Amino acid sequence: MSRPQHFGWFLARGFGPQGWGYPSLDWDYDWTRPEIYQEAARTLEQAGFDLVIIEDGPSLGSPSTIDLRVRHAFGGPKHDPLLLAPYLFQATKHLGVVPTVNPAASLPFTSARQFATLQHLSGHRLGLNVVTDTGSARHFSGAAQLGHDEAYDRAEEWLDGIRALWRSWDDGALVLDRDSDVYADGSKLRPVQHRGEYYSFDGPLNAIPFTDGEPAIVSPGGSGRGLGFAGANSDVQLALAPLNEKSVRAYRKKIHDAAIERGRRPEDIKILFAIQPVIVSSPEEADRIVAASAHPDDAALEQIARKQSSDLETDLTGLDLDRPLDLSIFGAHVSRGSIQRLIGDRGEDAPLRAHLTALVRAGRISDRSGFVGTAAEFADLIEELGEWGNDGVLLWGDFHPVTLHRTLDELVPILRRRGILRREYADGGLQANLRAF
């Protein structure tokens, strides 16, 4: 029997047009209504998943790139995931729901009160995917945009302030003594006077303390400062790394070292590697898909160029495919990491066609060159990750029921038979399930 691992789903399109650009759109779900998300959440809970993380990007980009992002619904529109969370809690009993939140978007006191409210309403199943997207800063104030590391400094102060407010009710403050008609003891509420570099506020928080732990903190950062933030603060780390033993172990060591440096234990953080598998019915079908992707036509390259144009906020669709990509076209608002993911190890002299072709090409799970394969082959990969000490995986896709069932229908039974995927949830909400193994 293999060791159990934690499973999550990353809702990559966020609270946006689920199924857009795919034939499944003709199921006629309304993405602005809760029903499609509730159906998908119930499916994940039946499957034994720990959590769903709802991606978000508050900004549609700079005025010059808005059309790139909305034309094919890659970068927007997106509604607020925090307001979607209660509908998913209502539809489920155990699944953790993790909306993406940006410290630049709301003040610590307001955030602490909203998050505390959702934590109680959900039975302690709330998580927070804390991102430091600086490109959205102009929507929230007239202050100058912070640099990469400074944005993490602000996020850390924001989260420290929120936790101080959550903890402003000392043990014994909540009395609930009906005989003496005493609900709470005000002498056991701490005032909390925060005067920091980015925020100033007073407490205590007007919300009662938690019984089953604080909301779980999730973070996606891969930079040195981002890993430091995770080591200090996160319960779950969204990991992006090549899935070979050397890379997986090296990434995990970085996170664990960061945790130890901040006085935490390595096991305090669950590291979930993000994967977007293509599950097919047979090895022969997998081979066919991989072979068909080896020499993509211009229509396929145009499609991936549209998505990259949205992600990079830079129009690639009008460029000559057979000329080298001039990196000067990317403005300062585009992260160096995003550019590096596009060009890979091919170098700046490679033509744009080579970069886009590499993104279109698929690989087989069976030889570890990619993620196309049968459910059994994908289960083999997850089992192998477990042998390297992995905590779990985060599957990646939109929240359309067709997407979930195509991925999970054959995979869940195999994972359960191998002892990799949970059959039962722990009592006590999301934190309890993360600590269960």
C-alpha cells in the first residue's frame, strides 16, 4: 500500500467563463451563477480532495493590453472569488475552499473580519491564497507600485496584522455563561495597536476566536523572497518544478530550510506540485496525441500565442514566427519568470515558432516527458512522487464538470485502491485534513 497524499484542484480560470473555447461550452452552464461551481465542488469532495484554490487577477492589465486579455477570455473577465466561497461551502461539508487574496486590495482589519466570518460560516474550511501581484496596485491606491521584494514585505506585515487581530481574544475571553448572563469578558480582549511601515490600525477584532484553527495560508511564490514568505507563513505551498527526483527533493529542501530558518517545522508546510494531466483511455491514444502535437500547424501556434499574449500582456500574434523574439518588446510590468517560461532553454536567438512549438508539444507520462497518459500511468507518477517524500499534487484546469470528470472518473478509483487518495475526512476543517497525514 502506497503512502497517502493530499490532493487539490487549482481553478486556473478563476471565477470566470468556464468552458470558453471548448465544445463543453454547449452544456450551457452560466459561469456567473453558482451552480456550475457547486456541482464541481461536490465532485471534488466525493473524490476526497482536500481543497480547491480559486485563481484570481483583479486587473485586466494595462490600457494597451486589455483587448489581448479579454478577447478570448484568457485574462478576464473574473468576478471576486471571495464572494464565491460561501456558495461552495454551502454545497459541501469537508472540502477546503481557498480564494486568492491580494494584500494590496484591502486593509488588515477589514480582511481579518471578513476571513473570520467565512471561517466560522464554513466550519473552519477557509484557506487564503496570498499573492503579491503588483500589477494590480493602481486599482487600489495612488501610491507608487512596490517592487517584488517590497510587495512580499507588505504581505507579511498584512498577514501578521491579521493574525494579531484573530488572536486578540485571549483564552477565557469567550465566557458563554447563561447563568450569570455573561457572554464575554472584555478584560481579556487585547487592544492591538499596530503601527507598521505599510499599515496602521487598532484592535481588538469584532469577531469571536476560532475553535478549529485559523484559515490555512497558501502561497505560490518561487523566488527566494517568495520561498521565505512560504517558510514563515504558509500551510500549503503551490509548487512549480520539473517532476524528477532531483528537482522535487531540491525544491522541498528549499521550502523546509526556509521553514526551519523562521522557527517552524518542515512538516508544518504541505508542498503540492501543480500538474495538468491529459487522461486518456489507452496508451495508443496517448501516443496518437503526442505524435499529433510534435508538428503543430500555424493555427495551433496562433492559439498558444493568444494565451501567451494574455499572460505576458504583450501581443505576440502579429509577430513573424520565423524571426527571433526581441525581448525588448516586453515592458517592465512583465515578470522575468514569465518570459523565461516562454523561451525556456532555447535562447534568445531561437525563432518565435520554436518557443510556441515547445509549448504546444505534449509528452508521455510513461516516459516522464509530459503528462499525457492513462489513469494508471498517472497514478504511477503520483506514487513515485510519494516515494520521494512528496506531500501531494494540485491538479490544474477550469471548473467545468466535463473537465473534472474527464480527469477524475478513472483516476479516483485507481488512486484509492492504491491507498494514495483519502476515503474519509478528518473532523475539524481544512487544517485537520492537512494534518491528517
